[in-house]
Amino acid sequence: MQACSGDMLLEALVACAGVTLSAVATSLGIPIQECTLRAEGDLDFRGTLGVSKEAPVGFKEIRLEIALESSASAEQLSKLLELTERYCVVAQILKVAVPVHAAYRP
């Protein structure tokens, strides 16, 4: 049983967004009765598996869906989503595409 790196990335996004949403909701005093987060993405496995050098490696697009039950107003929920997206570290890293430098150390 091996973990798929793409799945792990999506799981990290969901986990980070969930923790961030909870913190923002608490800070804004927004009650949440129930919340479900889901992430999915489009990826060409030919690149990831090394089948085609022309196919890109990684996701072309990622979508994060947040379904929640709350007595908050639409305006409050909109602000909650905006701030969750702004302060979610994983989402921001994916949006900005931070350079990653790998090095071998014996």
C-alpha cells in the first residue's frame, strides 16, 4: 500500500482549509453546525508516471468545495470563505507556486 502524492496534496489542502475555516469562524463569531470539505484536481497521469515527456507533471487545476450548515448570513459566509482562502497556507502555496529547491546531501 503506497500513498499517492497527488492524493496527499489534496488531503493537505482539505486539512489546512478546514483548520483555517474553523479558526476564522471562531474569530468572526460565525456558528457552524456542520462542514464538509472536498478537493479534487485534474491531472494527466502520463506525465506523472513518466509515460510522456510532453505531458505535464502535476495538477492542471484544483478545486476546493466547502459545504456547510450555518445560521450566518450570506455576507458573513462570503467573508468566511474569503478569509479561509486568504489564510490557508497550503492554498496560498499552490496559488503562488513557491519555488522548491531539492539538494542531495550525503
